[in-house]
Amino acid sequence: AILWKDWIVFKSKNVSATLSAIVGPLLYLIAFGWGLGRAVQVNGTGYTAFVIPGIIAMNSMTNSFNFIANDISISRLYGKTFEATMMSPVRIWVFTLAKVTTGALRGLYGAAWILLISFLLHQGFRPDAYFILVLVLNCCVFSTIGFLTGLLIQSHADMSRVSSFIITPMSFLCGTFFPLDRFPLFLQRLFEILPLTQAVNGMRQGFHSVGSWTAPVVLCIYFLALLPLAVHVCRRTE
């Protein structure tokens, strides 16, 4: 029922949701794919092939996080519909899982458009099953983080601070636009544990059909650790 309600809302705002999901990444693809793609080589490959998986990982992160974090925070702080949902005969873990799934699906929807654009931009782009697996896990992890954020923040300003101090830095420091080996060694080790770094590395490996199990395992660990925490925080918020 929760997923169906979110689907009805999505259908009513399909055009605006699609545009907001693809405009930013499309600009990155044009600027970095066409602008630098033919002039720059990274680790022996063209920059376009290097940057496309990073942009898809970043896009799926931001869409999954932003949708669910805004949805939960608005329903709690402004619409005051969160309390009504909590009073309904819906179990907390069902509500949490449904909202996390909704956020992940929104991330996958935005990523699907970027995948299509990337295919048109770079004819050698052939995502495999490993690539899709890492993409799905990335959406699940950041949807769960967005759910927790929506439950914990107390104002719109708090949302801006979370984005400024967590989401935006990860967008640029997790190997999205340039290799991590450009950083000092201690920063490389720090950034390697971040979930977006694992997603970028996994998708980049899937792009070349040489995936290892490191990225899926790490992302699964993040998800399995965050989901029970999200259920616990939701129960306390209730």
C-alpha cells in the first residue's frame, strides 16, 4: 500500500521528477564526456569511459538520498502526515522497508535515463549484470541513509547541512571524476571505505567486465547495518 501510494504520487509528477533526475548528470556528461573525453586519458582509457560509471553512481546516490530524505522530513515537519502513518496498522519494519524501496527505485529510475544517454554518448558502453547489481546496492544504501536523515533532522537547514557535509563531498572525493591515487595515501585509505567509492569502483569494473566481489560485499554490509538502525530510529520517532 505504501509503495502504491508513492507510485500514484510519482505518476502525477513524472515529468518534473524525470527532468530533475537527469539535468545535472546530463550537464556533467556533456562537459566531461564531450568536453574532455577525447583529450584526456586515464589509466590508459578514454576519459569518457572513465567518467560515465562515476556519474551514474553519483546520480543514483543523490536521487535515492534526496527523494526519501525530503519525503520523510516534509511529512514529519511540515505536512504532519508522518504521525498519521505511524498510527495506522502498519508495522514499523514494513514502513521502513517500503520507503527505502521507494527511494531506491527513484534512484534506479534516474540512473536508467543516464544509462540510456551514456549508451548514446559512448557506443562501447555495455553494462553487465555485475554493474546492475552494484547500482541496485548503491541505491539501497543511500536510500536508507536518506531515510535516517529524514527521521533525524529538525529543520530544512539541517537537510542543507547534511548535503553540504556528506553528500556533496562524496560526489567529488570518491573517484567520480578522477582516480583516488591522486590523493595522499592516508586520504586514499579514508575515501576507500566510503560507500560511493565502492559503488564507483564496482561500476567501473563492471563497465570493463572485470568485477570483483569487494564492492557488492561492502555495500551489502553497509545496507545490512543501516537498515536495522533505520527501523530502530523510526520506532523511536513514532
